[in-house]
Amino acid sequence: MKVYDEKHIKNVVLLGAPKAGKTLLAEDMIFEAGIVHRRGTIEAKSTVSDYHEIEHERGNSVFATALHTEWKDYKINIIDTPGFDDFIGEIVSSVRVADTCVMVVNAQHGVEVGTSLIWNYIDRFSKPTIFAINQVDHPKADFDAALGALKTKFGGAVTQMQYPINQGEGFNAIIDLLKMVMYKFPVDGGKPKKLDIPESEKEKAEKLHNELVEKAAENDERLMEKYFEKGTLDEDEMREGLKLGMINHDVFPVFCMSAKKNMGSGRMMGFIDNVAPTPLEAKPELTTDGTPLPLDPTKPTVLFVFKSHLEPNLGKLSFFKVISGEITTGSEVVNSQTGAVEKIHQLFIMDGKNRTPVDKLVTGDIGATLKLKDTFTNQTLHAKGYDVTIQPIEFPAPRIRTAIVAQTKGDDEKIGEVLGKIHQEDPTVEVEYSKELKQLIISAQGELHLAVCKWYLENVYKLHITFEPPRISYRETIRKPSVASYRHKKQSGGAGQFGEVHMKIEPWYDGMPEPAEYNVRGKEFIDLPWGGKLAFYNCIVGGVIDARFIPSILKGVMEKMEEGPITGSYVRDVRVCVFDGKMHPVDSNDISFKIAGMMAFKDAFLRAEPQLLEPIYELEVMLPEEVMGEVMGDLQTRRALIIGMDSKDHYQVIKARAPLAALDRYSTTLRSLTQGRASFTQRFSEFSPVPFEVQQEIAKASHEVEAV
């Protein structure tokens, strides 16, 4: 395969809402370039990019898939991404390494919620963007409405490059405003004829062409001077101005096409070749200390691994972008995060499941390698002696969580190992075994995301599981002071056990005064691993308890705090004053005082008005105004407190606080209420008291479980 230099490589990611036509557009692009000789279809499960079994079952993309074309002396790397935001990790990582984003828009629906969600990441990375209005052959296509929605949503940077003739079922021609020609396609699509613009369209085309010239000119003072001097710009000058505008995020060119009929993709590919920025013209990457790292072929090798994929019969494929230098087979590179040395045994250009071996990849190119032992998604590989770490991708936090239970006894450890592999492949899946909840918890982006994880466990690894509601990480504390004592006495022949402890417990808070009624001999403030504090005071006088037994009393208290008496949850924010007790000269020992301390603490706790605390999360829901009522009503049933409302990018934003216990499967409910047109984020805020009647229900349910 021909090796292209860094000036002749273009990296493009296809983005868009579900059913916008990204996969068929990718198929068109590689067909036009002769990479494949027959276009695949979704129905026949024969497209190059959707090749996984689960994608065939579901009929939509689940993974980001790398492909490439060679088009008029340029290599175009293409990444086809899923449309559902459950797979946002695949989308974000692909946007990160692309140099141009192609946002595919359905001509029937215009700007959809998926378009808006993905745009947030394009905007964050400030990536050059092309809009491709697809499906203009659909009976309900409305190119002008879709274009208007783009302009309303994204402003004056939206720049019309084309418009369709005979849109709808009779679609067969495009007026190109840059070249000022009409492309007319055969009935079956493919290579169009270049024709003069019809008389009926000349006035409209001239008007839009002049607007395009002005848009190109305003991105550079020199071009603006030429425009004022000549009254126009030639095609090359327009390309130059449009490229500058794209790089500065001031121009978003709009094309139209029918990927299903293979009409229009070739023209967009020509524009990508001639106008879209190369990797060297793109904005530089940043290192972890914020230093810009421009793509530079003269510098030592740096690779950024943006995706990992585990193929059951092949091993781990690692996808990377060459940030500087070049990489050749047999090279050794260092993982900057782990220090591990990795040898690159093979290099590939990927086209779906097909791998084309290459000997070398240069700056700006995207490729893959097999079986890196200690390197995973979001890590940097660099030449020895050239220590640099690329700023990692910030993946969104999970929005749904569930517990996983093995159907077959003994499979728990295997399930944990497989889920660990899935996390390495997709960092938006988080897995932990909660010692507190005694559950294996998986957190993901939505129901569909969880379903894919389950599919992998059952179909690839033959591990059968069920999902169960996750328990809630409650905390327990107290509302008033109380005093209790406990005597532990055991005699069964030989040395016995004896220890008696008197203690006072009270709610602890920052800045509380020292206990006035006791002489404090010693104190210890412990930051508890699960949050909050324990203030432990030794107030023993007269030697009624030997100082050597005080740590044992503390140990007993700490053990009981790991399993509070209301629900068995962790206890926090308590002050304990041990002020009296008794010991025996022969039978007292550490275990006796540990038990006495534990039981005295339990008794005191139950008398101190125990209070259950629940985790509260802050929600931010972005949604169209017309579904506000349904969403607000649902939030109120979840004990949510609405703390504010705002607007953002033509959407309404609801800000609320809600208990985690009421948010189970919220992503599913929100999708149902809004027909998938809303999104939300959540993050932990604090622990807050549970209402009394709710606490009673939770305590009762907890004790019933214990009884079983």
C-alpha cells in the first residue's frame, strides 16, 4: 500500500443521530474510491463498518469503526460512529483524533437531539465541521427546513455549498455553489455528469454563490482586499478562505446527498481533499501539563491510543494516532503512564474487520496494532528518552447502574475479569465490587449500553447473568446525645473475659466545643474511609480502665461503625467519650474491651435518635420546551427538588437535586417521556437525612432481608 506523507492525509469522523445514514455514507465513500467493488447494505448485513455480530442483530452501529479511502492523491481515514448516546465513549474518542467532523443530518428531521448532544463534544475540541444533509431522496425530505434548522442552531458559520434539484423520490441533481455547475446523477447513482446550471436556477445559484464568496473572503484580510478589488474570488481563493474559516471554527460547509443512492458523496470527498485541514494544519494536542504539542514529523515518535477492542479469536486491537515522528514495525516505545516498554510487531490500516499490513505510519496517520500487553485506551506511547504524555480524553460519567448476579455458581470471578476487560475497552463502563453493598456493580450510559455488556458476557464469554436493582449506599448518624454502658463477662473454666465500658455519644460537627463534663486525657480524630469523622475521646480518670485497653475499645467502636444498627450501613459524624468502666486484674484483655466497646456503642446509638442519610445527586436535564411538563412531573414523583431552570442552545435546562434511590433507571424513563429528545448528567452532591416515613420503610425492609 502506498505510504502517504503527512500533507496528504485527512482524518474524518462521521457523526450524527441514529438513522441519519452514517454507515451508508461510509460505504459510499470507500466504494467511490474503489476500496470495495460492491456497496453493502444494512438489511443484508454486508456493510464494511457494521461487521460485529451484535451490530447485525440490532441493525445499528455499536462501535466506532475505522476505514480508509484513497481519493485523488489523498488518503482519507474515516471513523464511522454510533448514533445512540449510550455509546458516547466511542463518539468522544473518535472526535478527539479526527481533524474534520462530518455531521450527517437527516433531511426529514433536521437538527435532532442526537445532533445537539454530539455537537457539545465537537465544540469542546473546536473541530472543523462539515454538515452533510443526507436522505434528500426521501419522500418527506425538506432540505431548506433542515438547512434553516442548522442556521438557527449553529448560527452564521453554517455555510451553504450546494442545494438539491428534484428532492424527494425524484432526486437526481445537485447545484454546486463553489464550482457553479450542476451534477446530474444516473438513476442508480454513481459518477454524475457535469452540466451547466439550468436557466431556471441561475438567479438563485448566483445569489447563493455570491454569499459563499463573501463568506470565504471574510476569513482573511488579504482575501477581503482581493474581493473588494475584483468583486469576486476565484475557486482556489475561495477554497483558501473556507479552509481558514473551518480551522477557526467560523465556517461549517453544508453539502447534500443520498447515501442510499450513492449521489453526492464523491463531491464531498473532493472538498475534503482540497479544503479540509490536514493533521499538520489542525490545532495541536495538549500534554498533561497544558503544553501544546503540534504534530511534527521531525520530532521523536509519539502515539495516542484512542480506542481498544477485544476480538475473541484475535486478541486486543489498539487503535492510535501518530502525533509526531513515525512508527515502523519492530519499533519499541514506552507507555508514559506505566513505564512499560511495548514492541510494535505489526501495523495495520483497518477497514472494518479487514486488516491491511503496513511497514510504516507517519505523523497524522491513524492505524492499529495487535497485542500490546500493558497499554489501553487513553494512554500515550513515545520513543525512549522522549517523555511526553498526551492529555487524556475526559469521558462522561455513567448515568445508569445495576448489580450483576451470576446465574451459575462460581462464575462471579470470571464475570469480574470479563467486565474488567470491557472497561479497558470502553472507559465509560465502570465496574466495582462494593464491599459495602456486597454486590458487583456495573455503571454505564443507558439501558442499551448495559444490554450490549450483557450480550458480550453471554454470547462471547458464555457467562449467563441477571441484572438486579443495586442497593443504595446509605449512611447512619445520630441526632441527639446518649449514654450507655455494657459489661462483657464470660467464664467457662480457666481464664475468663471481663470488660465494662461507659460511654457518651453525640452528633459531631466542625467546631463543636470540647466536652465540659469530662476530663479529657486524650483524643483522636479519624477521617473515615466512607466519609465523615469519628471523634474519639479518652476521658478515663482514676485508672478504672488501663490505658492499654483504650485502643481495643476504639477498635470495637470502629467495627460497629462499619455496620450501623438501622440498615447495616456505615456510621459517620459521631463523637464518642469513654468516661468510665471496670476491669478485672486477671480476666480483662483486649477482646473483652473490644466487645464491651462495640456493644456500648450500639446501645448508645439506638438511644440517640438514629438518622439515616441518603446520597443526593445533582441533575441537569436538557430537553425541548414542549416536554417540560412531563419531565417536571416525573421528577416530583422522585422526591426531586427543582433548584433552577435555564436555556441553552435552544433547549431548556432543568437543574434539580434528587436522592439516588429514586433515580433507578431514570435514563430509560427520560428517553420514554421525551422520545429520546432529552439528555441528562448527574453527579454526587452530598448525604442528606432521609424523611422519617421513608427511613421506617427502609429499616423494615433491611431487617426483613436480614431475617431471610
